[in-house]
Amino acid sequence: MTDFSKLISSRIGVAATQVAATIALLNENATIPFIARYRKERTGSLDEVQISNIADEYHRFLELDERKNTILHTIEEQGKLTAELRQRIEQSWDSTELEDIYLPYKPHRKTRADVAREQGLEPLAMAIFAQKREGEEAIRRLGKEREEALQGARDIIAEWISQDEKARQNIRREFSYSAIITTKVIKGKESEVEAQKYKDYFAISEPLRRITSHRLLAIRRAESEGYIRVDISPDREKALDKLAYQFLHSNSDASYQVELAMEDSYKRLLKPSIETEFAASSKEKADTEAIRVFADNLRQLLLESPLGQKRVLALDPGFRTGCKLVILSAQGDLLKHTVVFLNTKQATDTILQLILQYQIEAIAIGNGTASRETEQMVRVAIENYELRIKNSTTSQNLNCKSQNSPQVFVVSESGASVYSASKIAREEFPDEDVTVRGAVSIGRRLMDPLAELVKIDPKSIGVGQYQHDVNQSRLAESLQQTVESVVNHVGVDVNTASKHILTYISGLGPALAQNIVNYRSEHGAFTCRKDLLKVPKMGAKTYEQAAGFLRVTNSAMPLDNSAVHPESYPIVERMAKDLGCKVSDLMSRADLRQKIDLKHYVTDQVGMPTLMDILSELEKPSRDPRTQIEEFHFEETVHTIDDLKVGMVLPGIITNISNFGAFCDVGVHKDGLIHISEMGNRRISNPSEVVRLHQHVRVRVIDIDHARGRIQLSLKQV
């Protein structure tokens, strides 16, 4: 097999030895999270992004290698594979160059040039193309079918020019420097209501190399929906000048014929071909940026602060059909559900009684339609609760463990409807309807966003833009990798984790995740990590990949509830022995950890990176890396866009981040846009430098477009 280490190294700026070690681990079926966390010595401490880039490049080179073999086989079957051609193909690792080499030999439908060859006009074309005396004489000897013969010869020459590697490179270069993307609205479409959202793209003209990814994706969507036509063209005269310099050698009749063929080749063959390439490459670049933004947003969302195990009342707001209300235990089990209607005394009384009866510690409200009205209703109920507490002589009279009022949280419900109708939801709540399932999802998202969101297709969570316009397989792969990364970064309790979140643990997958749940149901809770080896189909290799990311909270071995890998237990046990203490003492006493000299534990297999990770984990075993959740309040006097005024400063929540800005919910059922230029006094290239998803911010209203329902916000001077 070809060694791609040096090729990949030159492309991504990582040492060839690190690339080779990473490829070896990938070929051993090691996962990216496992390699990044537990094989730092072998890779030189590469992070997940670098390892992922190596994996992507490696697979790309494998595909290119397979393509080369196909090309070699095809040309060989034609009897045209020379030693020189074979060498060129074998030494080429650029896909564009490879396809240029292959183009003259590539099977294709019959062309005008093929028809001309069948008419025996190739010798005439060769003579004319050479632009020497023989060509002039050949033209003079033509009889009454002169024009047809010359046209056929020009068709052949045009094809030769379009297949010439240097010509294609020159035209590509001109596209790179000067290509302009232009759009034109299709006649009769400009007045259609649905077309108005693309109004800004009806007539644009700008350099292709400068267009932003979100604008390009919007243009391509408008094109696919039939509202505009799109053209990508370089400076025509400059492009023809480059071809003329290459192919025109004299000022003769033959040269004139070549010039005509050259212009035809550019218009009919070369320009459309290269335009297709640049349309594809620019789209791919835009896809990459959109997918990156989506993945970054998804990572932030999955790492959102969990409330933890609290008794929760969750409401899915609604006007006409009422608010679906559910009670969840601290473990997330559904205890009760009912419906209440907004702005009724019965609703507030019901909420009050449920707070008292179930000793509710937190209230989750979906952020959809009627969210603000529902929040007002809930706060009235809490005021009544606080009044009762104040007037009561003892909290026991109210069957309350505490006099603390429940905290109120507005929770994103994006994707909740998708979950509620899914197979997963039907399995969890076969006897409940979709409204109950949706409310449960809202409540559980508050308790543990990660555990709940892994049940939903990431594309349905609503934190990306143009997700339906980008390459779907690349998007799915990126989002899957993001979920895996986050799940393994956080780790899961093997005795409480659902099969859905276990699926994403390094090395497991759906079948083994189900086997773990089944084993747990049949044999009870796992008492130690080693018990995992008793799970059907859990081999030593899979255990190696997964064990470090699975926690067993009540194990006799305290390291089982940490990110220390079982293969490193002997190291920690030796540290404890050297200090004359127990492993649990190392995990609880900083003074003992300070006495550890890591250099004493370095071996050929274990280096300082792993030892430093172990020491870090001993300091904070099983600690959730996610931050603590904070309560949030919208401005009480603002409920609709009509309540907004330019200059107002309001609290808001970041709901989505794009590469041109961030969207912010200020409680008016329409998210406002904080353009990247309004994010601070310094120039920034990425909004994520300033804000994160679901961050609480204060924003200033700078513009309101009531007709289009658009709100412009700013973080400046707030």
C-alpha cells in the first residue's frame, strides 16, 4: 500500500511521523476520541481536529489511488498506455491534474469531433493545426464542400484545445483571478411572493473569490428553486488572449481557422467545463464553511449547562390547544401530565398545586409560540406560591422540603416535535401522544441537554443555516463526529445512560449499546468497569476503546468513576504505594498529589502527556466539564416586535451563530440579527470569538423592519 504520510504532512502541516502513527492507529480501528485522549505518546499529542484532518486526507488519497487504478486500467484496455503516461498517472496526486491527463482517453458520448473523424477529416485538422505550409496547401485543395470540411476540421481542433492540459490550466488560472459570479432573475418570477426572500440576489455581480459562503449558498438555493440564473465567467478577452498565445503561431489562413476553432472551443467546451469545476469547487468551499459553523454550534449546544437531577415541571406552550404540562422526577421519569389554558385562574391554581404536590425545583418552558405568555402565567403561580410560604407557619404544612421557589428556565424546543414523532419517542412513551412526548423532551433538555439531544437528528436541532443545501453525506459525517466528540468528552454513567447516548461512546455503536442496556436490565447495575467484558460481543479491543469514557459511580475501584483508562490503573496504584496511601486518598488530598514526581513514572510506553492527564483527572475525578446553568429573564415590558423601539437595551439569548453574525431572542417571537460588524469595536472574522450559543447577552435595538419582520441588534455601547 502506498505510504501517504509525506503527502498528507505537506497538506496539513503535521509531521510525517505523526501522520504515519495516526494512520496506523486508524487502521487498527481506533476511534478519533480514543486516539486523542489515550494515545498522545504515539501521535505527538495531536488533538481531535488534527486527527480528523488526517483521517479525511487519508480517505481522500485512498479514493484517489483507486481512481488512478481505474484510469490506468481503462487506458490500458484501449492499448494507449505508454510507460511515460503510466509514470505521469502514478506520480500525480492532484485530482484535477489526473482528470486532465485522463480526459483525451475518457469514454464519452459521440461528439462533433468524432463525427468529423468518421468523415476522414483528422489529417486536414492536423495540417491546419500545425499552421505550416502543408496546412495552407490543404485548405487551397478543398473543393466544393470546403466549408463543411473546414467546419469538421475546426470541430476536431476545438476538441484538442479543450483537452490540452496547459490550456485548461491557463483558463483555470484566469477563472481564479477574475471570475465574476452574476445572477439574473428569471422573467416573470420577480413578482412571485415566494421569490421575495431572494430579492437581494435577483441581480448581483461580484468576484467569485470574494463571495461569502452564506451568500453563495443562498444564490444556489434561489437557482435550484427556479428564481434566478447564475453564470460564472472570467474576463473573456484575457482568456482568449492566453489561448491565442499558446495556439496561434502565424498570420495565415490556417491560423485564422485555428483562431475560429479556439473561440468555439472556449465558448462551447472549455468555458462550460471549467465553469462547472469552479461552480462545484466554490460550492464545496461554501459547504465546508457552513458545515463548520453548524458543527461548532452543535458542539456548543450539546455542551450546554445541565440543571442536573431535579424535580421538573415542563410546559410546551400553546394558545388554541393550551399548554401541555408534564411532571418529571429527578431521574427524568414521567410522573403526570395535563393541559392548562393561558390566562385562566384554573391554570395558575393547577401549576401552584403541582409545585406543592411534587415539590418542584425547576420549571422548563419551551421557547416557541406563547412562550412569553406562559412564562408570565408561571411567574404568577410562583408569586402565589411565595405568598403561601410567607403566610404559612411551617413549611411542613405545605408538604414542602424547602421554601425556595422553583427556578424558571426558557428552553429551546427546536427539534422537540421531530423527537416526539420519532421511533425513539414511541419506544419510550408508547401510550402517550406527541404533545406529551414533546413536553417531556423540553423538561429533560433542561436536566441534561446532551442526553436528550442525542436522540434527535442533529439537522433538526435548528442551529445551522442552509443545512439542506450542503452536501448531505459530509454534513451527516461532520455532525456525527461532533456528537461523538462531545459525548466522549463529557463521559457517561454506564448504569444510567440510555442506549441512545451509549451509541456514541468510542467503539460501541447501536448493537453494543443495546447489549449493555439489556445486560444491565438482566443482571443489575455494573459494579466495576471490568463487568463490561461480560456484555455479549464486548471484546478486548472494543473494551479498550470504550472503557475510559464510561463511568461506574459506586465501584470499589474509585478510578472507575474517572477518565483514567483501566490500562493506566497500575500507574496510579504505584503512585499510591510509593506514597503509602490508597488510590482514593490521591483523589481526595491535594497535598499527596503535590508529592508525585511524574518523571519517576515515565516508561517506553507511557510519557509525560499521559501522566499529566492522569494527574489532572485525579484532581477532578468524574467532574462534569460543562458549566453551571443560569436563570434568565426577558424584559417584562416587551412581548412583540411592536413593543420595540430603536435605542432600547434588552436582555437576550443567542439562538444561532452564522459566519456573518448571530441571532438573538429578545422575547418577541422573532429573533434579531447581531451582524458581525455590530459585535464590538475591533474587527473580528468569526462571531464565535465574541458569543456562544445560548449565551445571555444585553443588546441594543438599532433597526426595526416591521414589514419584513426583521430586527437589527448591536452589542456595541451596551
